[in-house]
Amino acid sequence: MTAIDIRYKPAGQFEDTRFEKIHNIVFSNSEEGSICVAEEIATLIKEKQTKNQLCILGLATGSSPIKVYEELVRMHQEEGLSFENVVTFNLDEYFPMDRNSIHSYFYFMHQYLFNHININPENIHIPDGTIPQKELHQYCIDYDLKIKEYGGLDFQLLGIGRTGHIGFNEPGSHYNSGTRSITLDHMTRSDAAPSFLGIENVPKKAITMGIGSVKKAKRIVLLAWGYNKAEIIKKTIEGEITSEVPATYLQDHNNTSFILNDEASQELTRLNTPWLVGPCVWNEELKSKAIVWLCQLTNKSILKLTDKDYNNNGMSSLLSQEGSSYDLNILMFNKLQRTITGWPGGKPNADDSSRPERSNPHKKRVLIFSPHPDDDVISMGGTFDRLVEQGHEVHIAYQTSGNIAVSNYEALKYAEVIKDFNTTNHNVNSIIDKINVSKEDFEDSIEVRQLKGIIRKRESLAATRFVGVPDENVHFLNLPFYETGTIKKKPISQIDIAIVSKIIDTIKPHQIYAAGDLADPHGTHKVCLDTIFAALKILKHHKYMSDCWVWLYRGAWHEWDIHQIDMVVPMSPDQVLKKRKAIFFHQSQKDGVMFQGNDTREFWVRAEERNNETATKYHKLGLADYAALEAFKRYYY
Ligand code: F6R
């Protein structure tokens, strides 16, 4: 691997903390980590070539290895990396599954890797999802035998499921298991549901290489990206070996590395609560994090923490740095107190030295970016309402049409409404013919997509009118990266970035609000944020931008941790109800949406519970008792 892991011990050992049992390397982003892994694979392939040997690779599918494959393809195309001596064995395949289905792992591997490199097709092995049930047992035995005949796997690439599965070895799998068919865990199926457009379309079974088969590999690299993996990564690296978390079996493999990004590693004790592990550098963020943690641990408010609480919980160095618990407590209390404001656009004619926003100019131009056409009201409906009420010029930019998230049942309902109004409208009749309610996992025709987009546009306008924004301040950007008609989006292009730049440049806002949510199950929020960051980079030298502050709200799935918050906006019980009503205008997303993720609550329930939870946390820390709080983190660009 590259120079990055000099800080770490070699694979087979692990960090010198009491907690970790698997070697791991943390990268600031998944791209860097993936490139590093692709380099390791390429080096291995080349080493084998010089020795005139075959290189036997075990490969995984899913979102985690995509960038590794893209990098290998790039190395083949630009640097001449040859795959002539490569033999591959894929970990798994859904069962039953047709090879040509866009959901098959056969399709995935060809789409991302095999179609673009010079591998001999005979060297590719992927479990066959069409094997008749009665032949399956023997087929699985033969799959393991074939790996053995090649002398075993030189390198096994893995992802990890939130159940702790590797391959599809779900909880309960035996440490010595071989290739076999398995019933998928409910959590695995619900994680796969977005790409199948509904859990009911996800196969219930799969063929998977066993734990025993995987562990025989000479080298194992497991990839995990994103906040959604943080909890299972902690359990796997720090927990006891248990069949309940099959990935823990890797603890006794002597050449395994986990490659993580910041988000996936954030629950590891060494990173989450470093003061429990050893000496740490107490910067402002770590101080806040530690004190909030200490309050939660001791069940005390900030001003009640004592020297003993700090000393007994690994924070004595902080205490000696800051003087006394009394000084520290007051410092932290004031810091949190100053994040609270009922004036998100700044309070006119008030001293703003300890407020989150400037008071000038009194009337600000505000641009709220909303990845989908409902994130604005779900994540910051109360703040949005205050900004309008307090006289700011508020613009909303809906980044994507959101058409993919409208079910065919919903689309048909609207099309039939139009039809009932005008039975002679041939156009509408043709749309109705094209909406296939029995097959959600189908690529929508352009007309159906347009209809679904219009549904979401009209719902959005109903909500923004309700909050009091004039229609001309509501902008539908319809970013092209989203318009594929399927769950899989195109990569962002210069066109997407230009559209986002243009709206910023036209409005010249004093405030931008954007979704800083990186845990969106279908990734659109992250891509939308990337377009904004790219636009800010381009525009930052313009004079008006020096007066533009960027605030990140979090999307529908998570909230900022208390120590990350720079501004919270309180809501009264009446404002909570108003926000709920605004969310209700997004009817196509009510009562069970298509991309529900693992949280079955409706969006308005999630939003209310989340805002209430933030308020409760503030109150428990000793601050005022509000009905609800919406939280924001300032982004410095
Ligand atoms: C896929 C596989 C699975 C995935 C795991 C994580 O071949 O074996 O174990 O690696 O479900 O999937 P992603 O990477 O999509 O989070």
C-alpha cells in the first residue's frame, strides 16, 4: 500500500489500543482508499506476471468496490495493466437470478469491470443464479473445489453488510462454512430494496462463498464507506468473535486489512472517544464532543460536572489544560447557549458578536438548496418559515426532479385524474398505457418520468405557497445527473455544476442552506452537495461571495451531533404543526415512500422526533426547554 499507512502497523497486527482486533486504515474519503486498494491489486497481478503465475482474485459486488474497479479499468486503459493472468471468483449471486437482469451480480461485474479489461472470459467465475435447485448442492461443492484447484485465492476483496455479513454469510453462519445457498436477512433485503425499487422485488435467497472459503484467502481486504457502516465496523473490529456478526471471524485471519473512510470509522473507540485510549490534542471540537459525552455518561447537565467526573473518565489532561471544571463548564455552556437563535437570518439592530448570524444586512437574500423536492420542509421547515416571516428574500432551488421516488400507483392516480377531466386526451391515454404498476423495477419512459416530475413540482409549489414564498422564487433545477429513469444515477458533469453555479450567481445570496446529509440511502444528497461544493469553488472569488455564509442542515435520516452544531433554531408547538402541514403537501411521499431505507417512520414523524430529540438533548445539558430545535453546521469554503 502507499505511504499513507506508515502511521499504521502492518497487516496482521492492529492498533495499540485495548480495543481493536483487526488492522485497519482510515482514509479521509472513499476515493483515496479505493485507489490505494486498486494499487495493491495491480501490484499483485504484476508480481505474479513476472513469476509467470496466475493471480487468483476473489471479488465482491455492491456499492463499496465500484471505485476500485473503475481504477483498475483506468490502469488497464491508460497504463496497460494486463489481466491476462487473472482468474476471478465472485463471492455471491442472488438466487434465483437471471444473468441478464440488471440486478444480477453477473451484470454488475461485467458493467464495472470485465467488459473493460482483457480478462479471458473462461477465467471468470460467478455463482450461477439459474442452477436448478436439485443441482445446487453439488454446484456449490464444485465452486470451492475449483478455487482449491487453482491453489486458493491470492487476494479476497470484501464489503460488509450492516448485519455483519461478508459475502452473503448472514448472522448464524458457521466459521467453517463452504459455498452454499442462504436465506437473506431482512436488513440485507431492505438495504437492497432501493435498487430493486421495493423490498418485495428483492430475492429472498442467494448463493454465497462460505466463511471457510473466504478465510482461506492469503490476503483479505474489506472496504467500508459511510456512516451507515460505522456501527457494524466497530462491532467487527472491537467485539468478540461471534456467529452473530460473521465478519468478526476475520479477527483470526492473519493478513486482513479493513480500509475505511472517516464516516465508517467514526464509532471506533480510538476515534470516537480518543480520551479513553490515550493522550489527545484537545481542539475546540474534541473538547465539545468530550463534554457532551461526559454529560450523557454521568447523566448530568454541563454546569453540574465536577473535577472528579473529568478525572475518572479519561479527561484529566483536558482539566489540567483548562484549569478547573468550573471554568470548563462555563465555557462550554456559553458556547452551546450561543448556538440558539430565533433569528436564523440574523437579528436586526442587535449586538451580533455572540450570535450565530450577522445582523447586517437586515434583509438578506437566502437560497435554500433542496436535493429532492421535499428536503427543505422536512429538514428545515421551521427555519424556512422564520426566514420568510422575518422578511428575508427567500429562494428555493430544488436540485432534482425527484421523479424516481414517485411510485407507479401514484403516477397512475394523477394520470387518471387528468383523464377523467378530459377523456379525449390521447396523450394521457398513451401515458396510462405506459405506466406499469406491476413492475416498479422498470426503467420509466420519458413521458412517465415527466408526469412524475410534474407531480413533485406541483406538490413543492403547494408547500412553498403555504409557507409564503412567491412562485418566482422557486427554482426547479432538474439536474441532469438524476434523469436516468432508474435508481442508478449518472456521475455529475460540468452541466450539473454550471446549473448550480448559475442560480447562485443570479441570486447572489447572503445565506445558502444545503443538505449536508451523507447517509442518504440512495446517495442523491451526497451528489447534490458535491455539485454545490464544486460551484462554491468556482464562484468563491466573486466579491459577493465574501458576504455569503453557507449553512448545512442534515437530511431526513440523521441529525448533527450536538458538538457539531453551530446554530439551532427553536420552534414553538404551533410552528411544529405548521411544519407538519408543509410536509403533508408532498403527498406522493406520504404513507410509505419508495426509498424508505431501514426507518419505517414517515418523513413528518422522523422530522418531528428528530427536532424534539435535539431539544431534549439541549435541555438535558442544562439549556432552555424548547418543543423542537432545527440544527445547522456552518460550512467554510
Ligand atoms: C456483495 C457482497 C456483500 C456486500 C455487502 C455490502 O458481493 O458480498 O457482502 O459486500 O452487502 O454492500 P455495499 O457495498 O453495497 O454496502
